[in-house]
Amino acid sequence: MRMGEGVEWGLHCCVTLAWLEGEGPVSTARLAASFELPAAYLNKRLQALVRAGILSSTPGARGGFQLARPPERITLMDVVAAIEGTEDAFRCTEIRQRGAGAASGRESGRPCGISTAMRKAELAWRRELAAQTIADVIAATPVSAAERTRRWFSSERTHT
């Protein structure tokens, strides 16, 4: 399974917004500049997080994004699902029922072993992501990263 870079961007933005809590909304331009990302593409990912209720957005010149709920209530799976969608990574198309070695009616009535194994693996992956929150990520991050981020955004505010 391969996730798009938008997941990484969304997760980093959520962590950053948690560190900047109480500072007011943060614009897409400032978030994009802090990570050297294209603002238009980042904005699409942030809007997906708004639609999922992870972020809130405020329009206008002083607008931007904030967390819509506490970091302890935002799971990594929430962010992944908001950006990548909720569709299963593996989709069984029942190819075992085609061709020269096609499964018999009795065999095809039972779940495919490959499909069962892949679903089990995906559920474990989803459970693991759902068990970890943005707060957990923050707790595992060096305090210096939060301090460096706050300093950068504070200095940017005085330059913009």
C-alpha cells in the first residue's frame, strides 16, 4: 500500500496547528512556506481535513486553519481517511472464478483465502492508525521541534 504525500503533509500540519493552538488561524500560505510546499496543493489537502471535521477554516485576510477538535481526539486514521478516502486498499475481484483453474461452485461460496488474509492485514493497519492520535505524535516529538516551529511562526508574523 502506498499513501500519497498529502497524508504526510496533513499530519505535519495538524501537529503544527496543535503547537500553535491559541495563536489564531494559520493561513495556507504560512503553513506551505514553513514546509516549502506548494500552497495550492496543500490547500486542497487542508480543505479535505475541514470536510472531515479535523480542521476548521476561517475566511478572510486574517483567516486560515485551526484544529477543530483537541489533538487527543484526532487519530492518524482520521487524517488518512480524510485525505486518501475510506476505500479498501485491496479489492478482491474474484479472479479465482475465471480461467482454466476456475473455482467450483462449492469453493467459490467460501471467502477467498487471499481476500481474507489481505482484509485481516488491512484491518490491523487501520486499527493501529486509529489507536494513535496527533497528541501521541506530539508526545513522541522532541520539545525543541515545537519550540522551533513556534519561533518560526512568531517571526513570520512580524514579517508579514
